[in-house]
Amino acid sequence: MIFISYWELNPDFDPGEMAQIAQELIGKKLYPAEGVKQLAYYISTTDYWGIEIDEADSEEAMVKSANMWRIAKPGFIKFVKTTPAMEVAKVLPIVIKLKKQIKG
């Protein structure tokens, strides 16, 4: 299952801490989370927000992936939003069919 995430880092933290947290999680073999394949991971160049696209084997794997950074350094991430996702070309037929069922 594909998931997309949007997150914002707390601007009061040094963004260099991201590397320190990553090293800690990698050292403990927690990152990347087992069962999660990271397809894309981008951070803005100015405002310390980012997006991530992951393929996860299970909901449990995604829970671990989405929460490990906040647990490792409370307050480091000020906002995160994660959701299952589909390609637009696959979503549109479902929505069109649903509209026809509802609107008649």
C-alpha cells in the first residue's frame, strides 16, 4: 500500500539534528522501518517542511515509520499528516462511479 506524508519541522530546532536522529535510528536498525520502502523523501530548502512517499507492507509498519522521529526527539516535528494514497488515474473512476450512484 502506498502512503503519502507531509511534515513540518519545529523551526526552533537545529535542522542539523535530523542527521543525528537518523544516525541514532539507523544505528538501532529502526530506520527505515521494517516493511517500509521509501520511494521519495524531500525537504524544502528554506522552511523545513517535507513530503515522503512510502510503500508499506502493513499498517503496523507505517505506524512505526510515521512515529519514530517524533518519539526519538519529542517536539522536533511540529506537524505530520500521513494517509494511504492512490494514483489519480485510479481514483477518478471510483469517484465518478460513486457520484453516479449517489446522484442517479
